[in-house]
Amino acid sequence: MGNVGMCSLCQQSRALTFEHIPPRRVFNHAPAVAHTLDGLMLGSKFKKPPVLQKSPRGLGRTSLCADCNGLTAKYYGAAFAAWTTQCLRYADHVARGSKFLLPYRIEPLAVLKQVATMILAASGESAHSATIEALRQFILSPMSSRYPASVDIVCYMNPRDERRVTHPTLTQNRLSGSCAVLDVSAGASVFVIGEVAFPPMGYAAYLDIGTRVSDDFASLCHINRFAQWGYGSFAEFHMQMPVRRPFGPVPGYYPELGRGGVPILDDNHIVVTTRPDTACTPRG
């Protein structure tokens, strides 16, 4: 029997299983490291750089029960793998400032539900707000297209930078949970539900509460519209997706690392709180 705890999806106290984030079938099966907010807090406590999460079997968290783990894999896993394969073909050939519209043929609703699953599994979200509960129900009902409008899910291409592969602290992997992030330079703040970055892609979800959102998030590719399609329906369309390479544990931080590198701690992006119950209530 696994660790007993609260499942991030069904909110039942059950034996929890290890959820690969992203799914194992999209290249997440080998030993890997990632930056996390827990590592940031632990490092700060001892006045050291953020502590990396290390996993010998691929990145993930023990946060979903077996039923929820199996349901999401069965209904959304294959569609997400097909989407990721298409993204991989483009990622290494698209420059950071590219304006190209790239063609995709995917199952949009299943892709969106898998991304939302990853976000909640990574965050270990236990908040009981109406918004988060609506997101859970959207995931747990495969045929449902009732997506909570106050949650923005965005994505970006995260092509592997070979210069960073041999330096663990420079990893492009990020598993960040819920937190409020203040962008000091832009004077904007956002409550992030979670962020998952693992080449060739990165995903973030944040609450749209009617306040100004920094360009770090607003400039990413919004995929909420994937909920407009029915389950099992394919769609062909073109998308413009920015290239970002995450660095460190704080969501929304995508610097261009020069030859001299940059500090692991970012002075412009400040984690204000990691408590979900302090988030503002979305309008409407």
C-alpha cells in the first residue's frame, strides 16, 4: 500500500501513487532533476541555493490515487503524447523571437485535460475554492467541456539547451506548485496554480482575477480554447508558440543565460506566498 494522503484530483483520502509529470511516455522515464518551490524554501532556510528534486525514474509526485492516475492516463495520455511529438519536431528549429504559425493536428480537449492534470498533480493543490473544484471536475469528467473561464493555461516551447545539460542547477525542468508571484520590475502580480517545464515544452496555469498580468505569462500561448472541441474530436490549426527556457524554481522566470550565467535567485520575481487560500477570488 502506498502513502495515504489526499488525492489532488478526487480529494479523497486514499493510497497515493507516483504520477509521472509529464507522463512517462513523453520521454520522462530516466533519472532527472528539477527545481521546485519546496527546494527554494529549503535552500533559503539554510542560506543556500535552491535544493533540486532528484528522481531516478522520471520526474513526478506522489499526489494522485490509483483511480485518478489510471483515468487520466487512459483518456488523455495518448493524445498528449501525440501533441508532444509534434511539438518536439518544431522545438529545436524555432528561434526565441520567431513569429511562425506552425501546423498541428491534435485532440485539443484531451490535451488540455492532461495539462491541467499535470498542473494539479505538480502543485499538490488542496484548495477548496469553487474555481479549483471546477477544474478538478473538468478533468475527472472526460466528456465535459465545462472549463473554468477564470483559469488561464498557457504553454511555451522549451527546447533543450545542450550547454545546460551537464550543469544540474541550470536544468530546464521545473515543477512548481501554487504561489503568488510579484514581478517587481513590471509592477504586476499573479497567483500561479502551478508550472510544469520539461523539454520540449512548458506549461503554467494561473488565476485570471482581473488584475494586470506580467508579460512573462501574458506573452505565452493560451490554450483554454482547446475546451471548445468534444472529446475524441481532432482539429487541425496553426499556432504561434514562443520559446522560453526556464531557470530556477520561480514560475514565470525565463532568462537568456549568457556566458557568465545569472544568479540562481531572481531579484525581479518574488514569491509572495505559497498558500492557496490567500489567492483573491476571481471575478464572476
